[in-house]
Amino acid sequence: MNAVLANQKASSDALVQVRGLRTRLGAKTIFDGLDLDVARGSITAIMGPSGTGKTTLLRHLTGQLRPDAGSVIVDGEEVTQLSRRALFGLRERIGFLFQNSALLTDFSVFENVAFPLRQHARLPEELLRDIVLTKLQAVGLRGAAQLMPAELSGGMARRVALARAIVFDPMLILYDEPFVGLDPIALNQVLRLIKTLNKTLGITSILVAHELAAIRQVAGRVYLIANGKLVAQGAPDELAHQDSPWTRQFFGGEADGPVPFHYPAPDYATELGFAERAP
Amino acid sequence: MNANLRRNWLLQGIASVGDCGLFFVAVLGALPKSLRYWRETCRQVWFVGAMSLVIVMTCGLFIGMVLALQLYYTLSIFGGTSALGTVIALSLFRELGPVVTALLVAGRAGTAVTAEIGLMRATDQLDAMGMMAVDPLAYVASPRFLAGVIAMPLLACVFNAMGIFGGHLVGVTWLGLDNGTFWGNMTSTVSLQRDILDGLYKSMVFGGVVSLIAVFQGYTAPPTSEGVAYSTTRTVVFSSIVILAFDFVMTAFLT
């Protein structure tokens, strides 16, 4: 009984709980026993070197990809065990911002943002229009409502995708690289929007991003993932000054450290043929 | 090495036929849910059907005209040119209408469906739908499959009509056959059940086969330019082979 109560308490505090996550994609080990918690109502950033599996982690959280082992609990539900129907039920409460926006190219900006509402909520057309225009206003693109995705710049497409991700006021929003391609003005507005959503509606946010300055402004906690494991965690400022080889290299942007800059390759001089030519 | 390679190709081939079979079951399973998206199905019927009308009508007309010329020559050897209308109609209803229409639709609409879904996959649109709790099988795959089954027999009817019109144009207007003989012999010999409906059953099956292959190839296309290009080619190649193979089997059972 105590264990049940303890579990309930844990799940009410942590919206997302990942335990012992193991994933292999082909011959590559992506996660090798990853554990992390994301508190309800928090803004959490996930950082790490390229190719370390940050996007894969987001896909695990939403059940788009099943891990080889481990547990992923979101809002008290074990994502790895959910049926398709239950998974879709969970996804209705999650907003997901894709790295490449993933707008539906057959639909206008307005219809893209309206798409989730049209599928899951039977709203009068006027109310639907008002909700969509409110979300587009929040990302500064109300005037672009009738444009087609092909007519948008990369940054604009990302903002439309953001409007679509928040149209349902979900409990959890997963942002995959939300700041890429945004000019400083749009970046500031998007940061403000993420903070506002968090403060006013209590929406939990998980950001996968590399922009440390932006993350410092919004995130309460940062997880640094490398080599399939969690290597550091803490508040952004705390982490930037932490004395570990991982944080030193990552936040200092150094080529040398535990994360190799170079993809494994034979000796440079040998490959260029200098070794043979040397006297 | 070569033997290994051949065995791998064979195994891969068998595996992909199995995958396509499982995909077919999944598409059928998603059909009830896809009825919610009937607008999307209508849009696809318009795309596969109405947008293919020009090519189907043109080809139907010319095939009818060529049939009339060739058959007039052959029948004149036996002194049976009065049967021209009947023979043209039977060839079209029973065989050429369903088969040629299916080959044309595979080339025109099948490739477009594969490329469209392949690009949707490559640009994460299918994943995005899944993330918005909309099943891409029900929203994208099933309506396109259903559209093929609905549009193909309709297109085959148009093809047959144009073929008979072309045959009439050549046989009666040009070669001077009697109009009454042309129509009279045709209407008295051609049977609705045995000839016309059997042709339409074939057409429906071809519609299902072509759209299933097109959707499956798009769904499983590797998310690269080359991957989508290969899948599009495979749609035409596999559709053509399967249409002709099914045609033989169905003709054997239906006659």
C-alpha cells in the first residue's frame, strides 16, 4: 500500500519518468541505461552533442519509437506498454514541435493549425477560427493565415508548427530544436511564449536545443546527455560552471574532451599518404 | 557470393510481399476509421479518377480506332465484318478496358500517390499526424486505397465507351459498315453479367492492387530523393506485372 502511495506521489510530482532506457538503432547504441525525471509544470532542457539521441528520446516519450528496454512513464502511463488507442489518447495531451516543422503541405497555415482541433474537437467554425487566430497571433503570423507552407521561410514554418503544437493547450509540449532559423526578434517572442504558456497554463515543456543563452532564459533544469547516459544535470547557470569534463567541454565548446569532435577515422597523415613519403 | 546475393534478393522479395500483405490487412483495418475522413476519400477519387480522364479517354479512343482497323482486316478474311461491333465491344469490356485502364492509372495516379506519400514520410508529415493522434493509415493510406477501388471501374467504363466510339468512328464512318448492323450485333451478343460486370469486377480488383502497391511503396520509401524515385519506379513495374498476372488468373476463373 505504501509503495502504491509512494508511486502515486512520484507520478504526481514528475510528469515524465525515464528509467533504465536502452535503445539500439542498427549497430549503434543510442541509450545505455538512461534515467531522468521531468517535474510537472517545469521547463526542462535536454542538451548533448549531435547524434546523441535527443530527438530519439522525444520519440520514446511519445511512443513513436519503442525502446529495447527500460520504462518511460508520462502522466502516470507506461508509454512502452500502451495500446495504439491509449497512445493516441495520451498524444492528444502532448504537443510536439518537429525539427523540420512537418507542416502538412496540402493545407494553408490556418488549416495546419486548425487540423488537430478539426480532428478531435467538434467546435463551431467561429470558435475554431478564433482559437486558431489567437495562436497565430501569439507567434506573430496571423497575417500569414492564408499562405501555403511552401510560401513560408524556415523560421516562419517553425512558428506555425509551434502554433499548431500549442493549439490544444496540451499538458506537455516537446520542442525539438525550436530556436533554429529564428531571427533575434522571433527568438525573443518564442522564448516569451514558452515562458507564458508555462506560467499561465502550467504547461510542462521539454526543450531539445543547443542555444545556451536562450536556454538560460527559460529552462529551470538542464540535462546533459552523452554516450547514451545522463552525464550532468542542474540549473543552467550551475551546470555551466560545474567542474566536470563533460560540462567543461560542452559549454566551453572545446574540441578535446570526452566527446570526440572527429568521427572515428584512420590516421590523418597515413590517409593523406604523408607517412609513406616521410624520410 | 553470387548464390548468396541471389538468395538474399529472393528472401528480400518474399519478405516485401509479406510486408505488403500485412500492410493490406492494416489498411483494411483502418477502413472503418477512414470513413470519418470521407472528404479526403472524395478528394482522392477526384484525383485518381477525374484527373486521369484525359489520358484514359484519349487512349480509349485510339485503342478503339486501332481495334476497328485490325479487326476489320481480320474479319474481312472470313467475310465476317458484320461482327465488328461485337468483337470490339467484347475485347474492350472483357479485357482491354480493365487492363489498359489499370496500366494507365498505375502510370499516372499510382506514381503520384507513391511520390506524395514518400515525401510526406520524408518530411515527417506522417509522424506529425501520428503525434496529433490522427492515424496516418486511416487519414492517408485507406482513403487512397478506397479511391482506387472506386475510381478504376468508373474509368474503365469511360475507356470502354470511348473505345466503342472510336471503333464506330472507324468502322461505320470511315470504312462504311452499316450502322444498324454495328450496334444491333453488339447489343444482341454482349451480356451484362458475363461480359460487362465481369470486366468491372476485374477493374475493381486492379484498382485495389494498383492503389495498394502505390500506397505501400510510398509508405515504405526510404526518406531520400533516390529512395522516393526508386519507389515510384517500383510502383509502375510491380503494378504492371501484378495487373497482368491477376488478369490471367481472374480471366481463368471468370470464364
